[in-house]
Amino acid sequence: MTDRDPDERRLKLNAALDGELDPMASVAFEREMRDDPALAAEHRRLSALRDAVRRHAPREAAPQALRDRIAALAPAPSPQAAAPAATAVPLPRRTWLDARALALAASLGILGFAVGAGLMSLRAPSGAGGVAQSLVSDFARAAIAGQPFDVASSDRHTVKPWLADRTTVSASIVDLAADGFPLAGGRIAVVGRVPAPTLVYRHNEHLVAVTELPLDMKGAGAAGGIETIDGYHVARWTDANLAFIAVSDMDEKALAEFVAAFRHEGRQPAKEGR
Amino acid sequence: MTSLIAERRFREIVPPLLDDAYTLAKWLSQSPTDAEDIVQDAALRALSALATVSVDRPKPWFLAIVRNAAMTFMARNRRKTLAYAGDMADLDALDARRDDAAPNPEQELIAMQDGERVRQAIASLPSPFLETLVMRDVNGLSYREIAEATETPVGTVMSRLARARAMLARMLRSEP
């Protein structure tokens, strides 16, 4: 070894032992060992020591009780519900570049999706319940796919034309940021084969999606109050022109506040409409 | 609402690393029961972190959490001080040239057969050296991964590892 510094020599020996030398350095090191018996002996000693450490200090199995406790921190969904969820929608992890979108998606879940989509097929949606059911299913699917909305914008002047291009219903978009529900984006829900504008608002880590339907659509009528479908809260109401169905993972009280704010703002003269 | 996505990622990442985590925690705390508490705490921290971070290399990531959880635990319970209190240079000086004393390979080889002696020697290493050695030879992390897990430059990892092994050899060489 050419280096006189014993420290450097020792570092190089260790790096060689750990396979951390780059190929050229490895070649050089092997040559040095051939020419320097003391270095080769040191290498043998060090590698015997390393082997002794590995032999006498092996990796140990974590106790089963610890494993069980840790598994309980994040229980897997029930098998029959998890299976379709796992195969139906492979989660596009790499598309979650935006940490905020991730946080949003994270606030929803596999269980909700599994129940919403997995059990969906077991039910026969019909009438008003059917529309709400399919919107709940949409909500869960959009959230789990990491795309709670197709157009992400907190600006209603961006969201509105996007929706207008794709639907026949002129969306009523109200600004609820001051009420604690900033607009997050919009997407299209398909209800009875008709594309319907859906606004997605954010509330802390939760989302609420408001789908706007023509008043005369079957199943769009107001049921009043808040119901629970597959663990999500659903609110329905109407105004003079449209029927609204809001689906959310927020608690009932927060959803009621949202609906009150939405209806109140919607009545203001500054209401967005065409 | 607990993040269910975080839970899913947790189930993918953490259980396969529990043996590594437990072993590291046990070496750092020198106690099987403390190790369980430390790993449990680390798992909780990992779960909440997974709601917002994406993890490229799960192993150094989770072992870093285990290491930090161990430090917190040791500080709180006033067991052995994990962080070396003095200047790192003191330790280096302490160790530096003594290794140049004439080696006694035979003595060392005999001692290496004795598992209890080897384990005691490892356990008596000051913690910066202990954690580096365990992460390398027990957990199998690369230098770069150890650097990541211990938030230490790679050069420091290298010198700590070299010194850890030199100290170990010296302990095994001397009379028990």
C-alpha cells in the first residue's frame, strides 16, 4: 500500500472488506495485497473478526407479541373486501408527486374504497339511493386513485370553464374559502350516463364532493338531512335550478356546516352562474 | 381520521423490517424489553410520517427512526447515555495508535470462538461505534445507508466503522 497514513490504510482495508471500493480501487487493492503480505494478513484478521461478529451477533427475530402489536397499528382490511380493492385499482404511487394531493388521498382510505367499490356490486342501486350510492362509490374511487379531482384549482374561474366544456349542467360554483372550505378542484361524475359537474372542496384533511344534477333527473330529488352510505356522509338539497348531492368523509356536523355555507353563498347575488 | 393510505404503506414497509429494527434496538438499549418499547414507538412514528412522506429506501429510513426512538427512550429513562457526551476527537485520540501494538492473532482467534465474549465486546463499544458496527454487520446497510440512517457524513461512518472493529479486536486480544 502506497499510503503511509495508517488511518487511510485502515479505512481502505475496511472498505475493501465491506465491498465498498469501486472496481478500479478494488483491482488496485488486490494488487497491493499481493505485494504486501502484512496487508494481506491484516485483511484476513479483519475478515475473521467481521465473520465472528456476524456469527455471534446475528439478526434476531422480533418477538411475536411485538409483531402482533405493530400489526394492530395498521390492521389490514378484511380479506373479502381487500381482494377486489387490491386487484381493481393498482395504486399509481408515482403519480402522487404533489404532497398535498397525497395527503388528501391519504385522508380517505382502502376500507372506504373496498366497501364502496367492493360491495357495490352486491347491491342493486335504484332511484335516489342509487344515485347517491354511485356518487359515494365515485368519491371513494377518486380518492383512492390519488385523483380526487380532474382539474386541480382553487380558482373557480378555472374550474368553471373546465366543467362547462364537459357537461350540460351549468355548474354553480361558490367560494367557501372564508367558511373554511377552500375549493380544491373539479371532476366529472357520470350519473345515469349523464356527465355531471362535481366540485371538490377541502376541509382540513377531508374532502367534500358536490355533484350538481338537473332538477328533473330521476333520483336527484332532495331527501333532506344527512344520511350515511358505506361510511361516508351524504347530504342532498335543491335550489331553484339544480339538485345537489354532497359526499364527504367529514363528520356529520362539519358536512352540515358545509351545506349551510354552500346554500347561503349560493343565494348571494354574486353567485357564479351563466 | 387516521390515514388509511399511510396504513397500507406501513403494512408494506414496516413488518419486513421488524427483525432488523428489533435487533438494532436491542443492541442500542442492551435490553430485550426496552427494545420492544423502542420498536413500538418507532412504528408509531413511522405510521404518522408515512401520511406525508414517500420513502425510497425503507430500510435506512425505518432504522433511522428506530435509532432516534432509541435515543429518546434512553434519554427519558436515563439508562445508558446513547450520545457520546465528550468530543468525538477525544474518542478518536483514545483509540488512535494503540492498535499498532503488536497483534496477538492467536489470542484473538481463540476469543472469536467465544460468542459471549464477542457480544460483550460489541456491547461495550461507545454508542456511535456500536450503532455503526451493528448497522453494517448485523443489519447489512451500506456505508451510504448508514450515513443516511445516522445523519452522518460517509467519511465519518467509514472511520467509525474502522475504529469500532479496531477496538473490538483489541478487546478480544487482551486477557478477558
